[in-house]
Amino acid sequence: MSLDSSPETKRVYERFQLIINGPALFNAIVTGLDLDVFPYLSKNPQSTFEELREYTGIPSHKLRILLQALCATELLEKEDGRYTNSSVAEELLADEGPESWRHILIGWQRIYYPAFTHMTSALRTGTNTGLASYPGSEPTLYQRLAKDSETEGILHASMGAFTQQSMPGLLENAEIGSLRHLLDVGGGDGTTAAALAKRHPETRITVFDMPSVTRIAEQAVQSGSDSQVRLHPGDIFDDPFPRDVDGILFSHVLEVFDAEQILHLLGKAYEALPSGGKIFLYGFNVTENETRGLLAARLSLYLNVLASGQGMAYPAADYEAWLRQVGFSTVRSVTDLPYEHGLTIGTKA
């Protein structure tokens, strides 16, 4: 078999090679995180092989293999036998704070990617067959992990860290700062609410999520009668939305569900808001022709194979149509935000 030599064919072929070798190289990166290679090199640039061997405790031959893989990804640089983080590794992997890609990648390795071996069966049967790896009868990963605090913590650390990376498109929206009380539906571990509270100190924020998740959120926000951020445990489908709000946010939530469920949630939001109240839909947007977006594609596959068995990274036009369908007016979207994100805003007449 021979490929034509056009630049476009070469580009696609190079991407093909990267993708098919990606699982092994991805896990090499996570091993580097497990062994704290990147933080060590951040503090000790130009380290020798022997210094890394002594620090990691890995046998010489195995460390040789790992370092070659990390250099092949271009996350590590080797010159004159000494190793240093590349600028990308220094920025994304050396830090160990809550926003670090360390948490994102560990969550993807432990929870997301093992499920993808079930992809064919999940797409054929129309259900999230990857969920079989988790005990219980509940239909979503989130409900089953409510009984597994350790894995639930890994998942929310991963999602919270990615939220930190992808949040600028939401934080920079000035309209949220004009609100008196914002309801953050499905607000997770409180990462978004805490950041919005810091940016907009005059806005009160309530996080509405499952009880097991709001318990995690207590670590990210200061809850209490006089706190700017409050926690409201419950079921976002079955329990009523608080009525004393003038804004409602769905951030990284609606993509989990199908159109019928989304319309139900948007209808509840419409009923809860006063005239002039605003709704904000923030998250991944696939392109309008649904042909581009690596992050959107990964998310959509994860949702259908494991998380909920439905949903996807929808195009902005879908969200706009749903908002109009339940009654919102003056609907508009801001697209092409960082990390393939978009923000759709509607106002209740």
C-alpha cells in the first residue's frame, strides 16, 4: 500500500500515527505523573539519568524505556545526557495544584479510557455498556459513584481541574456580574462557583447538585448562612429549582443528557426565573457541521460509552433552538472560546 505524497495526506497520516500510538504514550505520561518526574525536573532541571533513577526508584532499564517515551512525546528534552521539562510540561504537568493537568489525566486514565474498550458494544446496543465495570443498577456513572467516594473524588478532581483550564470563557462574561443571585445547576465540586464568586463578589451563588457531590463541594467553597456561595443538595430533575434567583447557569451539564431531558431542565429554569432573568449554557460545542473538535469527540464518546449512555457536545444552534422552544427570547451564542467551548445566553421576556 502506498499513499499519495500530497501535504494533506501526509498530515492525516502523521495524525493517524499519533492516534494509534497514543494509548501507550498517554499512559507513559501518567506514569511520569505517578512517579513525580515532572515536578522533580521542575525543581531540578538538567538532571542526569542516575539522579532520576535514584529519585524514582525505577530499575535502570525500565527508566530508560520510560524516559525515551517521554522524550518522544516532546514533553521531556534531553541534551548532553541531562533531562529537562519542555515548556509545555513545565506549564501543564509540573504544578500539583487543583488546576493541574495531573488531575485531569489521572481521571481520564482511571475512569474514562478503560471504558472505551466497550465502544463497539455501546454504540451497537445504544446503551452505556462501559458502566458494567461499576457496581449498582443506576443508569449513570455519576449515580453509581455516589456510593464509591474514592472514585467519585478522582472523577471530580479531574473535572474540577479541567474546569479551571476551560473557565476563562465564562469568567470573562460581564453579564454574570450584574446578577443578584445565580443558581449553578449541576455545579459539581464548586470549582466554577468559587471562581465566579471571586470574580463577582456582589453576586450570591447557589450550587445545586447531588448530596454526595455537594459534600465534596464543601471543601471548595465556604458554605453557611452568611456565605456568598451556598450548597443546595438534591435531584436537579425531580426537585424544584430555588425561585429567588435572577440567573441560572448550566456549566458542563446539559451535554450529559438527550434532547428531552435538556428541554425538561430548561423548562424548569424558565419557570424559576423572573421576567428579565438570564440563563447561561456553558460547555463544549461541536462545530456546526459536526466534523471538527477532538475534545468534543472524546467527550461525546465518553458520555455514550460510560457516563450516561446519551448526550454529546452539541452545536450552539441546538442550544439556541431549545431555549427558544421553552420560551426564552434574545437568544445568542459566543463560540470559538478556549478548549472548544461556547456560551449560549437567553433572557426571559
